[in-house]
Amino acid sequence: MAKGAVFFDELKSPPLEHETRFEMGMILREFQNGETVGPPTVKPVAQIGKSCYEIRYPTAHHNWRAYFAVRANIVVLLLEDKKSKAIPKATIETCKSRLRFYEQKQTERKNKQEAL
């Protein structure tokens, strides 16, 4: 098991206001549909990996950031209330670890299907 891995049965709803959750979901949907969503809302984060991005969504009391990767699907790696401009090293490492875990599981599923 990968350190920091999140399994589907462990996922919890983030503490977002309804409007914030809706708007961030719409940004992800636009991205998934191939629509261009650019800065300052979405920016690439090469430190995490290829085709990885950060959504910036400030509210009155929070500075939400969602980190995601575009693969066959949109893979949300982390959601946090960020205080600083720089992305903390721990955030980058957590996202990389979760992305590696996702890609490993995808490879295992593909190999399993091919073996059948």
C-alpha cells in the first residue's frame, strides 16, 4: 500500500461551501470536456507531473486549491485551504505519491484485463 494513498472507501466530502463545491466541479468538468480554462483559475503545476494542474478558488474566508491530473479521467489529488503563494513541498510530495499510486493501480487493472 502506498503511503498517503486514498482509497474510495476513505474519501470524505471536503469542507467546502455549496457554491464553492459547485464552481470547482464546473471548472473540472470544463477541463474534462476539453474547454480552455486558464489562469488565474487554473494553472499547470509541472512539479507534480505531466498534465497536472492547480485550481485556485478564493472565497471570503478561504483560499482553496485543488490539485488534479488529466489522464483517461480527471484525478483529483488533493484539496487544501492554502495560505501562502508557494506550493508547500509536502503538498507536492503528497500529490506525486497519490498520482504514482493511481497510475500503478491503473497498470495493474490493465494487466489483469489483458490476462483474462
